[in-house]
Amino acid sequence: MDASGAELDTDRHLDDPRWRVAERVSDAALRRFPADVLAVAVHGPLAHGDDGGNGEVGLLVVTYRPGGGPSPATRRVDGVLVDLTVAGADDYLRQATAITALWPLTADRYVTTRALHDPTGWLRTLRDEHLARLARARPAEFTAAARQAWYRGSAAHARALRLAEWYETDQALLMLGEARLAAATVQGLLSRTYFRDPGDAVRRTGLAGADMTEVGTVLARQAEELTARGRPVDGTVDDLLAG
């Protein structure tokens, strides 16, 4: 099945060393924690299968209970970078049904997976639960999440401006990068669009090469849109305490 699904993948590119490493990690986890592991899957570039063989291995181990199975870790194995996420099934399903300020950067791992071990079809449940939650979500939920992402972007942009004035160029560029990503996340939330990763987010929103002035303009336009959607980004003390 293609990368849009979560079926057990029987058409892997076995000549790709990343798949071989992923298989080895999956097999080892199942041997060492046979009573704990519910499902194992890849997400990210390898799950999409169109990155030219240069991406890392994003590996998910789903356990029956929180704290079971291996510990989360990041290592390079035989020259392949492996980012191992370990999560309890119920906790991960809760994450998949939450609309947060980071939704545009996390949704892809709920929708696009390729199974290494999934005897019960849990990964299909994960995808279906996430998509069902999106179908039920009210516009106000995405707007509220976008507002939180906007605050993060506005703060990063203001910090970048101050650092540039102080000729702290490297730090200013770092904060500008954070502002770009936050602005891209706001755009994703307002349009209900998710991205594969941070690089994909800034590229698809046209913010990858945006300078300080351009990012500021985007944030100002987003503030106007958030106001038009019912609640301005500026408020009172009472607004703050009311949540």
C-alpha cells in the first residue's frame, strides 16, 4: 500500500540500508520486549519513500502500556540515523486527537506510516482516529491553536530584531528561523494544512528565504486574520487570566 496508508508494507526497497536497519531494530525490540510491543512502524521520509534515500529513520514503537518496551533514543546505526519514539498506545491515540499549536508539524506521523509489525491493525486505527478528529474539529479550535503559534512567532521575531540591532548576527538568524517556522505553522493551522517536517513547512508557505521585514509582514497579516476570526492577539489582563 502507498504512503497514505498504514497497512503492513510488503513492497519495501530492501536495497535501501535504512530499511535494513529499521527491520533489525524492529526485530530486536520484538525479541527483547515480546509482551510489551503492540506495533512498530516507520514515519517521516522513509515512510513517504520519495526522499532519494538520504533521510533519517523515524521509528515508532507502540507499547500496550506506558513505560513498556525500550526507551526512546536517537543513535546512528551502521551509518543510518535512527530516531526512536516509544509511546503507550492510549497516550499516542490521545496525542493524535489533540489540536495543538504544533499540529501542522505532527499530523504527518499519524497519517503516513509504514508498518514493520502491526498484527492487530492498530496503525490503521491511529490514522482513522486522527482523521475522524479533524472532521469533528470546529474552526475555533484551529484558530485558538494558530493564535498560540502566532505568539511564539511574534516573540521570536521581536527577539531577532533586537539581536540584529545588537549585531548578534548568528543568534538573530537563529531566532529568525524560529519566527519563520512559527509563521508557517500559523498558516498551516488557519488552512488546516499539515507538513512533513519543519523544512517542508517553511518551503511550502514561501517563508524559507523570507527576511526580517517579510516575516514581520506575514505575522502582521496573520494577526489581522486572527482578529477577523473573532479574537485579537492583543488583550487585557482579564483576557489573560480567563485563558
